[in-house]
Amino acid sequence: MSTHAKRERLLLADLLETAGPEAPTLCEGWRTRDLAAHVVVRERRPDAAGGIVVKQLAQRLERVTAEFTAKPYEELIRLIRTGPPRFSPFNLKQIDELSNVVEFYVHTEDVRRAQPDWTPRELDPVFQDTLWSRLEQTARMVGRGAATGLVLRRPDGRTAVAHRGTPVVTVTGEPSELLLFVYGRREVAEVELVGDADAIERLNASKQLGI
């Protein structure tokens, strides 16, 4: 049975292929070629991918990413579509789901929503619940840089506290949209913010949401 991560992987590969190497994305400074190289390096070069979160490895990550960015775009798409090397931990279904479902969903929307005619996808309830589970697990980490208290709320009333503090801003939306909001794609996330006007302004000015 296909996993959510595998489905999003194939969708991302198809979108990147259709868009071509120079299409815009929601990642600041990145075209589709840059995004494709990032995805490939992340799961095929763990010796460099640590630079995403470890400053001491940042220069190595930059160098390796530049090498992959220079590869033929068609090769990058093929590497994304076929997945990680045989002996990579990402080949294990459980690790793939845990590590990649949010990664591939967000980057898929990075390509889709950078286009002027984008429309929201209809996501099935099981996938929304999967995204919500990941969001609950990581809410405190991705919300740690919020300038206000931050509560994430599903339309059915379930909530996750992303940052403790006052004043509090409550952000309501489907899990897929809440993920985009806390991962820094606030301009395209279809959510509703409730709270003091000054607090909402401060939250929107936060530059440290996400990873």
C-alpha cells in the first residue's frame, strides 16, 4: 500500500518536472532547480544534510548542494522519484512516513502555490489526521520563535499549543493549512487568526516560525 509520503514524493516530482527548472517557489531565493537539489541532498547526502540544522556543517551543505544544483534537472527529478539509496533509513516505511510526509507536502505546496492560478487541494480526512499528528508532535519546536502565545486549532475544535505566552493568538484552519502557516508560508495559508490586533501584527512579524 502506498504511503502518504510516497504519494507526496511522486506528486512533487511530477510538479517539478512539469514546472521546469526555473519556475518560482515559495522558498525565498529558490527556483525549482534549487528546491529539487535540496530534496535530493537531504536524503542522499546525510554527511552534508546535517548542515540544515547544524551551523558547523553549513559550508559543507552549501558546497554539496551547489554540486547537485549543477546536475541535469532531469537527473534530479529521477532521483526524487526513485527515492533514497537502497540501504538508506529513508527506505524503511515507518521512517519515510515520519521524516518525509510533512517535508514533501510542504515542498509540493511550495511549487503549487507559487503559481498565480493555484487552488487548494482537496485532502482526504486520513491524510489531514496524519498531518495533524505530525503537527501536534512538533508544534512546540516550530512555534518556539513566535512573538506571542500561539494556539493552533482545527475546525472541529482540537487544539495544539505551539508557544506559551500572552497575549495569545489562535490560528484556525485545516491541519494542512496550519502546517503551512507555522512553516513560514503564512501569505498563502488559508487560516483565520483571532486575537488582539497588536498581537496578530506581532505574530505575523515573527521571523522564527518553522525549522
